[in-house]
Amino acid sequence: MSIKERLESLSRGELVGLVVVVVVTMAGAGFWYVRSLPKPVTIAAGVPAPPAGASAAAVVPGVDPSAAVLPTGPPIIVDVTGWVHQPGVYEFLEGDRVIDAVERAGGARNGADLTVLNLAAPLTDGTQVIVPKQGAAGPAAVVPGATGTSSAGIININTASVTEFETLSGIGEVLAGAIVDYRTENGPFASVDDLESVSGIGPATLEEIRDQVTV
């Protein structure tokens, strides 16, 4: 018996049931087909889509992937002294200026004379920034690579360290520290004779070291 003859032999109720079974079967097949399709990736507004071949996880919102981290150069070590609140040796970055050194040392004290300094000058490693007091005759300076001892063995009293002062005749650790403290509080010495203003240095001591020091 052909399919047509079989269908004609079915009652109306049987035909309705057959149609229902076919519809339900097709609906189920369609549902599972849709479920099996890959889901689309949703990209939030304002966030660029990842480039072809790149993982979506590589795109971080708010971060420019083309931005590179610039390497930093070696630190710049500068001695800031004179009429500032916190004299000392400080570390700076390439591009910092003399004004940055003064501010790092706590800023200039009342009575400091900043007009004699070029505050816009760039800092270089191993320099010394000396901030003078107003009215002081000693020069303000940004001394490149300054040490307290010249090639002739003469000590510059405006740049010498405690250790270098201790090499002078009759100058011990305490007196050497007093010289540096006085220079820090009052600014650079105008002349060698100004050493007599340091507590502990009298005329005899000054004459003993006069030929060993300079300004």
C-alpha cells in the first residue's frame, strides 16, 4: 500500500495526531540547532574591538595598547647646601632643575638670596647647589663635581666635607663638623678669615691652616 493510500485510510483524528507529532518533532530539531550555534561576542560601547588574530583578553579598557613604558636614566645625585631648611645629598631624575633641588631641601629659608642662582639650570650628577644668605659676600654656585680639595692639596672651605676638614692641622672631627654646620646655617664663607666666626677657631688655629684653605 502506498503512502497516499495509507493516509487516506486514516481517520480525521489520526491525521490530526500525525500532524501534531510532525510539528513537535520539527520544532524540537530547530530548537537544538539554534542552541548549537556559536554565541556572538558582545563588545561594550567605547571599547575598541581586538585586532584580527588577537585575543579579546589582551584589550584593557582605558589603557592605550600602543603606549610604551619609557626607560628612566640613572639617578642624579646632588648636594644641596647653604640657606635651605634641610641641606643634604638628594637623588633626582634627568631633567630636574636647580629649583627642584632647592624645593627638595625643604625650600629656601627666610633671608636666602635666590636671585644669584639660575633656578632653571638643569641638574647634573655630582654637582653641589649652594644657596647663599642675603648680603653674604660668598658666591652662590652650582658647582659641577665639586670636591673640597684642589689638585694642589688646598681645601675649599665652601665645598669641603667633614672628612676633608679633618685633614687640616689642628682640626679634629668636632671642629670639622662645626665648620660645616656654620656654613650650612650661614651660607658660604666670603673669605678664609670668616673661619674665625666658627666656635672653636681662634686666630692661632686660623693662622695654622690659612695656607691650606681657600674659598
